[in-house]
Amino acid sequence: METNELIVTLLATILTAVISYCGNVLVKNNRALTIVRALEPLARDAVIAAQKLGVTEYLTGVAKKNHAVKTVKQALSNAGFTIADEQLIKNAVEKAYAEQKKLLDQYPQKEKED
């Protein structure tokens, strides 16, 4: 009788651990999906904001990209998310720029003063 109780206890412990692990995996995947869904609109808005900033002060393309990346990173941080791989944010910003090229052209950029 003790052997059966030991086996049942062991199986219950293993089952609890497996369920806990699966729950953690699902939570992480849900969190990653939330970040991916939020990244695109954040990048789009950050690119537009950086382009508008270039109307009043001279900014190079790299400066605008860096500003947009920093803006997205800060917005995600404010929402409680962190992305260790900054390249993911840079890629989203570049994609947003490419997709909105015509829209961004309506904001005339300030020329470099000598």
C-alpha cells in the first residue's frame, strides 16, 4: 500500500511540474505575441514623429532612425516590456519607414545650415 501511495504522490508531483511549465511557456508566448502586435503601430508612429521633428530642425536619416528606435524602446518600457534584441526594434522602424515613404514625403525637411 505504501508503494502505491508513493507512486501516486510522485506522479502528482510530476504532473504539477509539467502543468506549471506549460503555463509558463504559454504566458511567455502570449507576452511575445503582445510585443509583436504592439511593435508595428509604435514603430509607425515613432517614424512619423521623427520625420515631423525634421521639419523644424535638421536631422540626418540616421538621427531620425535612432530617435524612432529610442521612442519605441521607451514606449515598450513604459508598458512594462523589455526587448533584449534591439535589432527587432530597428527592423520594425525600417519597415515602417519603407511602408510610409509617400506619407513622410509630405513633411519637408529642414536643410543643413553651413
